[in-house]
Amino acid sequence: MASWDDLGVFVRVRYEIMKSADGELWFNLPTVGERSQIVAVRLVTGEDGHPWAQITSPVGRTAEIDLVALLQRAGESVVGGVIDEKGLALFRHSIPLGDTELTGFERAFRVVVDVADRLELELTGADEH
């Protein structure tokens, strides 16, 4: 089962880290064609008092997106949801650290990035994030 330190090593070995802070890592993942998405993974404490890995990827600026369309399209995903953080619409999903094998994070990263990239393309037509 994964700890935050294990996950940090896992991410650092596989991806080029763009930004690192205490309990937070930022990296880039390719999507389709020449497109890519920024991914942030953060250590958070869940409502259950246990450590979770929170994975986010930006969709676009909240003020520039049709929020009803964003909510409808994000609702099609099996996992995750959308939030606003400092004016940026993010697709977000969280995984309990102690219950998940490290290899399970690769799939979660990919799902978050693929949904965020699809939403960004559909709603903004851009590839800024």
C-alpha cells in the first residue's frame, strides 16, 4: 500500500517535476496529438482522518467557460468532479493513500488528465493547461 513518500518517488521516477512543495507535486502528461495537461497531486486529509492523494488538472478559466456545459460534461465521467480554485476550473479526483497500490495511481492520473483535456478542448478549444 502506498504512502505519500512512496507516491512522491513513483511520480519523480516517471515524470519531470515542474513544481514541488511540501505535500504537492506538479508535472505534465501528454494527451492526444501534441496536447498535454498539467497535473497536480497533493497530500490531503480526508473527512475520515486518513491521508488521501488529491489529483487535479485544469480545464480553463472559470469566467471564460460555460459552467452549465462544464458540469454536464464532467458529470459524464465515472470518477471525479469539477471545482473552482482561484478562478481556474479544475477536474479533481482523490484516492485513499493507504488503500491503493502505487500502480493504481497511473490509471487515476490518466483518467483525470484525459477528462480535463477533453473538457478543455470542448469548452475552450485551447491547450493552455
